[in-house]
Amino acid sequence: MIRVGIVGMGNIGKRHAEIYSKDPLSELVAVCDIDREKADAAASRFGVKAYYVVEEMLASEEIDLVGVCTSGVEGGSHHYEPTLQAITAGKMVLGEKPISNDIGEAREMVAAARERGVHYGINLNHRTHAMAATARQWIKEGKLGDLLFCNMALWIRNPRDDPPYYHIRALHPHSIDVMRYFCGGPRRVQAFFMKAPGRAGWSTISVNFDFANGAVGHLTGSYDMPFIHPIERCEVGGTKGRFVLENVFEDLVYFPHDSPERIHLHNSIFSQYTSFQDTFDMRIHRFLEQVTQGDTPEEIEASGADALAVQEIIEAAIASHEKGGVPIELPDQ
Ligand SMILES: NC(=O)c1ccc[n+]([C@@H]2O[C@H](COP(=O)([O-])OP(=O)(O)OC[C@H]3O[C@@H](n4cnc5c(N)ncnc54)[C@H](O)[C@@H]3O)[C@@H](O)[C@H]2O)c1
């Protein structure tokens, strides 16, 4: 049984707390927020002790895993301190995305986890589900042949408009992580951003990828689309076939090049998982499963290192945009 303490009791921290309370592999033992009212309210809701200072929680409770659900600038500037406190205390960490909005701090966080040999995962919940695993297996089995392209779209409505880069830094850890999960890292990216009418920040983006494996790709991202239609689509094409993964984990279709027959996986209404919120359950359960079965820190899926690699791509896209769309090279990922 993994004993969990959560830092940051906003809506997302409460969602994590609910999941750890119900998951058979974990037990929620404490919650922590610098805002006493939030900590106390969550503590009474989940029947655990409230803390207001991370170090006190770590010193007073037997905790194996710290859930870091803080936020801050671009959804990520407050993760650094509690993550390093937890890692320094030798605790496993499952943090929220973005790993950090500051690439220097993100590098330090991943280096600290590596030095301490600590399991470090990030809630990159758009790929931690069975349908993405199936699609990736198809790639590994050669059903797509050599990869040629990956086209990704992630678009939602978010009126929040913290200029200039809230949209790409807060949302696109997800889309770029999905692209990287299927196609590996890019060696170059090139980006063009625009502002929807009335926006101060770059709310719609277009990013080209030149993957290290030779495939090419594209991401369209937006905070200007409605929530009533699907939010995500990922299409990967190769020399032998192509798949389309629709709306995170709703539908997956494989189109072989040599046959009109398709394989279609649909997420049934009888499935355990029917809403986007369930991606949190799946991601958290997978982390608990991996550490329970003794996987090493290097084997953790959607790890801190993966989240850092994604953030490096985001920073390269921003650099390309700022230089008028020149391609930016990335080190091997
Ligand atoms: N994975 C997803 O799909 C997804 C979706 C939405 C948001 N998020 C992420 O979840 C995170 C949390 O989002 P939110 O909306 O709940 O944020 P929030 O601002 O509502 O809550 C964060 C809480 O952390 C507390 N806090 C900050 N620093 C602290 C510290 N050092 N010690 C203790 N408490 C501290 C704050 O007081 C606040 O209550 C963000 O990083 C966001 O980007 C992820």
C-alpha cells in the first residue's frame, strides 16, 4: 500500500486526493496547502490530517509518495519547491503538468530525482490509457511500417489569457507528449503563433516537427475552440498503415495500406472509463501499479524526464516563433 500526501488542494489536488483514497494500491494519509482554509476543508472531506507547510507534513507522516498539485505562473511555477523538498526527503513524486514553466527549474527537478534514485512521474494523462498503449504497440509490431508523419490537434476553450505564452506552456505538454510517445523526439521544430481577436496572448499555434527518426509532423493548438466538439485528434502514418486516435481515448482506427478492412476500437459506454476526468484515474493508477510491481525510476512512464523533454520542445517552439519561424534544433531526446 503506497502512503500518499498531497501538496496543493485546489480542484486538481482534490481530484488526485479522491483517486488515491479509492485506488486499492494507495492510502491518502495527509493533505497540505499554504492556504489553511483549503487544507482544512480537504482534510475534513478526506478524513486525514491537514498541514500548511510541506516539510512539517514530510517530517510528521510516514509518506511514500507526494502528489504535487500546486500551480502558479503558467500553471507550473509553484511545483519546484515542494517537488525538491519531497525528492530531498527521498519520497516518490507524481506531479502535475507542466513540470515547470521555467526550463532551468525543470532540469534541476529531474536531475535531483535522478541523483536520489527517486521515482518521478508527471500527470501527462492524455496518453496514459489503454488505447494509446494499443496504438503504440501497433507501431512497435510494425503495423505502420516506417513512420512518415504525425499530425496532432489539441484545441479547447480557455478564456484565461496570461500573455504571452500561457497557452503553449500550460496546455501543450499534453499534445507534444502524445506526439513524442508515438514518434520519439524531434531534432528540429518550427513555429508560428497567432492571437485570436481580443486576445493578448498567443492563443492559437502551429508547430512543425522534424522527428529524429525521419518522420515529419505538425501540431495545431488552440484555446479558442468550443468544448462541445472533440478536443483532440492524433494521426500517425507509415509505409504500411495509418491510425487515427480521436478525442484522447474515444476511438482508435487502424487503416492498413493493403486492405479496405479497418480495425476500429471504440470506448464503450459500458467501459469503466467514460469521461476525460477518468484519464486522471488511469494515469495515477498506472504510476501506483508501476511502483508497486517494483519498476525502477527509469521505467516510469510519463516520467519527469519525459515531461522535461516536452518542455524543451515547447521552449524551442517559442524560440522559433520569436525568431520569425526559423527552425530550432534540439539535442537528442
Ligand atoms: N493534467 C491535467 O489534465 C490538468 C488539468 C488542469 C490543471 N492541471 C494542473 O494542475 C495543477 C493545479 O491546478 P489547480 O487549478 O488545482 O490550481 P490551484 O491554483 O487552484 O491550486 C493550487 C494550490 O496549491 C497551493 N500551493 C501553492 N504552493 C504551495 C506550497 N508550497 N505548499 C502547499 N500548497 C501550495 C495553493 O495555495 C493552491 O491552493 C496546475 O499545475 C495545472 O496546470 C492539470
